[in-house]
Amino acid sequence: MTGEALTIDRSALEQLAALLLERAGLKVTPDGYMGLRLALQARMPALGLDDAGEYVRRLKQLAGEHELRALLPLVTVGKTEFFRDARQFAAFENEVFPELLKHARRESRPVRLWSAGCATGEEPYSIAMVGLDRGALTQEVDCWATDLNPVAVENAARGRFAIRRLLGVSEPRLARYFTLTDGQYEVNPQLREMVRFEGHNLAAPLWPQVRPQSMDLIFCRNVIIYFDQPTILAVMERFYDSLRPGGWLFLGYSESLFRVPTRFEMVEVGGVFIYRRPVRRSAMAMPLPPLPGPTPAQQAPKPAERPTPKALPLVVGLQLPKSTVTPYVPRPSPVPGTGTPVQRLAEIVGLIERGDFPRALRHAHALCEAEPDDLAARITLGNVHALMGNIEEAREAYQAALQREPLSVEARLYLGIAAMQADEPEAARQEFTRALFLEPTLALGHYLLAQVHERRGDAEAARRSYRNAVNQRRGPPHTLLGHFPDLPTSNEAIAQAAQYRLAALSERP
Ligand SMILES: C[S@@+](CC[C@H](N)C(=O)[O-])C[C@H]1O[C@@H](n2cnc3c(N)ncnc32)[C@H](O)[C@@H]1O
């Protein structure tokens, strides 16, 4: 079934946008309908459907949850625009590209650039425009543009854009590089010559198309945000190998490699941070310096410096009667530190409930050592650390869980909670959003995301997420792996708390 054989009318797109808003808090404006259309073109054939109205009806049914999860990544990751992130493009245009061109000319070769995760082509065509503006000849720039989504690649190669998608392109560039044909702007042959489009999966273990040390610069922006930690590490290693010494890696605005041990160095160019393969190979792989974050005074104090918190103060409005909590309470082992993993976990839960965190920690460590693949044990270890205020150790435990199970909703959720404890609302927002991609009906995820929005002062987004939490009242129940006291999982309890917050928000002047 080809894209042309599908019926995708505007009313179906509107219904889909409304459904995404209701179920996952995703706001898709009419500007984003092209992205919805592309996602539908990818998903409808997989279900043997040719009518988008029928597809939306399926999504609305309870059984549509599974499909919604398949659709969500497609509709959230396709967003792109020309000259996205003006500051990065200014650094590229004014500082990085001229140097690369000079260098390549000395070696009588083209500048080799790669737009990895190019979506519908706006990024690589922007790169090519910069190249021509800076005096390069078409044959002096070789821009390889790749994406996992074949429909996006096909559209990118077609090089035709609706007028509204060219808002980021200045008038002189529009006149120089585009031709208006049948109500759409088409890229000129010059730009086409500079960009080669191809399907490519960054998460594949080998990239036979890429020669080692062949690239001068890689743009991979707003792509890795949806990858788990092991994939990010693997992709970064391969990027490193693909780049020449001194080659550049541009990541998206919110995608720092903070805490990702890579061999890249971070360089400030024109006020933005860019990663670079060092010119000389360093003897050891060094972690990157952290991006500017909270000052030491803002950081979570060490456990010795503060009393052990029993419950998370951040969960505003969720101090609920115990009866609303669905705790995980298997029978403990009769002899401490022995028995089946389930019994040992129950013992740790008992210690947590009694507030004996140091012993809970020892037992959780021992259980993780004995059962390295036990996800519940890893997550509970993280939770004990979080309860003791050891935020970094908690995060390590959750990351270890993610290495074993990259799609662990719990690990994402608790990473978000840890980020809130560390006063890092942006990181928390990302983690809760990821948890919700994996499990869009997770009421607690919507609730916590709403709290992050509140903390960031975004009342409208907070209301939307609280409404999403309320909407899950009759959604499927979820039992979370790993024990965290006083964290409710009952949809009804969370819906009530969300309603209180909604009322409080509407009362604010
Ligand atoms: C948000 S768009 C980013 C487009 C462009 N880089 C930008 O910043 O405007 C992310 C793109 O990454 C692509 N993508 C996601 N996973 C990928 C993978 N494993 N390999 C290659 N591309 C991938 C998606 O298909 C999507 O087109």
C-alpha cells in the first residue's frame, strides 16, 4: 500500500490531534499536521488500513493503547524547521564552516558533513545554503542526510516545501535557493547537488556506509533525546570514529552528553557549546565537563548533612491515606538476607517501611550483586538511595536498570523524581515525558509532569498534564516495580489529587 493510496482527510488529522492531546498531553497544532500525516503513512499500512478515520477509531478503543505507543514516537520526533536553533547555525556559519572549508581546500577535497536524523530535509538544506553563502562551490560540500523514517527521506529528497514551513528562511535566501512551483517552494538544483539523502538507522550496531575518520562535522540534533543510555553511548562512539580529528558534533539544545562518558571534548563557539573530537588523541577516555548546572549551594546536600527524608516533599498534594496506595508486599524471608529474590525484596520493603534505610541499602546492594538482572532490585536500590538523599547514586541505579531494560517505565519515572530532588526541572521533564512515551496511560507520570510544569512556571502545560492525569481515572491500573513509600499508583487517588491542583491553579490570580 503506497502513501498515495491512503485516505487521510483533515477531519481525521484533527481527531488524531485531539486524541494525542487527551491521552498523552501532546499538543499538535495545524502546522504539525504534515508530521501526523507522515506518521499515519508509516502506521496505517502496518495495520492493513487505508482510511485514517478508521485508524483513529481503532486508536480510541482500549486495544488502541498498543498502537498509540507505536505511533507516539513517530509524531513526536519528526519536528524540524529550517535553520532550527539560530545560535548554533550562527556558530556554524561564522566560525566552524569557514575553517572547515579552508582546511578542505588545502587538502583538495570537499567538506564532508552529515545530517543524521534529518527528518524532512530542512536541516541539511539549511546546511547547504550556509555553505553556498560562505562562498563554497557545490562540489566543495558533500552533505549526507540520513533518517530512519523512509517516508521522511522520500519527502526530503523531493525538496518541496509548503510556504508555512519556510518561515525560518530569510527573503534573500528564499529568492536565491528556492523556486515557487504550484504553490510550493522547491529547492534549486544547486542545493540538491550538495545533499545526498539515504535511509539509515543510527541504532544499528554497524554503519558500513561510513568510513572511519571521514566526516568533518555531524549534525545530530533532537534525535538522541529518545534513545536510551546504552544506545547513546554506542552512537557517540561511532560518531567519534566517523569524525576526523578536530571534527565537530552538533547535538540538540537539550541534548548534553553530561554524564555520558565519551571521548569528545566540549568547546564554546560563539556562545554555544559544541562537541569536538580532540585534534590529538588523549591517552584516556575522559568524561565531559558538566554543562552549567545548579551551583554547589543548590545541589542536593550529602546524606550526612541532612536528615533522612521519609517521603518526597516534591509530590505536592499526594500525601494520601495509606488505603489509596497499592504497595508491593510479598512475604519476607524468615532468615534476613536469604531466601528467594522476591522474599529478599520483601525484606527490603519492610526495612524501608520501618525507616531503617542503612540496612535496606546494604540488603539492596547484596540483592543486586546476587541478582544483577533483577530489575525490581535495581530500582529499589535506587529508591533507597533517593530516600537517603543520595541522588547521584540513585540515578546510577536507575541507569543500570535501563541498561538491562531500556524500556523500563519505572526507571524513567524515578529518574524524573531524582531530577526533581536535584532541582533539575528540565531533566525531570524529559524523564517524565519519556516515561509517558513508553506508557501514555500512566496517571502518576502525567501528575508528576504537571508538577514539573508548575515548578517551571508553565501553568498552561501544568493544567494540561493534570487534566491528562484526571483522564486516566478509568484507565488501566499500573503496578510499578520497585518500592517507594507513599507514592500512590491508584488512578482514582491520583485523579483526585490532580483535581485539587487544577482547582488551586484556577484560583491563582
Ligand atoms: C525531531 S527530528 C529532528 C530533525 C532535525 N535533526 C532537527 O533537529 O530539526 C528527529 C528525527 O530523528 C529520526 N530518528 C529517530 N530515530 C532514529 C534512528 N534510530 N536512526 C536515524 N534516525 C532516527 C526521526 O525519524 C526523526 O526524523
